[in-house]
Amino acid sequence: MVLALGVAAAVLIVLGEVTTLFDIDVKTASCTDLADPETADTCSTLGGQNHSFALLPVAVLVAVMAVGAGLGGSRPAAFALIAAGTIVLAIALLVDLPDTSETGEIGKAFESAHAVRGPALWFEILGGALALLAGVLRVLLPAEPRR
């Protein structure tokens, strides 16, 4: 159970890095058509672009610690999962969530522009929560005996 939760968490965290965090929508035309070439790349932002792909190494850590906590019954690995899950949730909720409602330079140029949240935020939140849960389960439940 701990291993499955941890691996699922790592996959979700990676998905959060490579999927859309938010798009800027302009009612009159597409954002990329209206924006000048310097700001056109801000019309859509990936999760990783918003925080310099900081969660990729955390996802690797979660996968490795999930093996240690799940297969090896390691309590230190469980505490590392708890810490990693907390870091992911902090970045998702304190860094990414506020940015999903910002329109930036596009919003200054076009009054009808608004931000539309993408799936990356939800992948990050769910991945962080699963990593946290996997760690807590290993700490609270006794490890299965090795055969």
C-alpha cells in the first residue's frame, strides 16, 4: 500500500510539472494571436515553468523513498515522504495556486483577459497528498514482516 501510494504520488508530481498550470484566455481572439512576440509565450504556463521544475527532483525522491518505506519498511524513508509531500503541497498552494489567477502582461494589454486553471495544480496537490499519506501510513502502521 505504501509503495503504491508513493509511486502514484511521484507520477502525479511529474505530471504536474509537464502539464498546463494555467492559460490566459482573451475573449476576442486567441492569446497567442493578440500578444506581441515577447509576451506570447506567457499565454500558457506549465507547472514546472512556474517554479523552475523544482518538483522533478522531489518526485525522484518520493519514488525512491516509497521503495524504502514500502518494501523495506524504513521509518526514515517514511519521514522523507512526509517532508517531500509537505514541500510539494507548499509549492502547489503557496506558489502555484496564487499564480493561476494572474494574467500578467497580457492582462495589462487586454482587459478581457482572464486566467484559466489547468490540470497541473490538481496533479501537484494530489501527488503531494499521496506522498504525505504514504509516509504517515508507514509511520503509523507496523511494517509487514519480510519473508
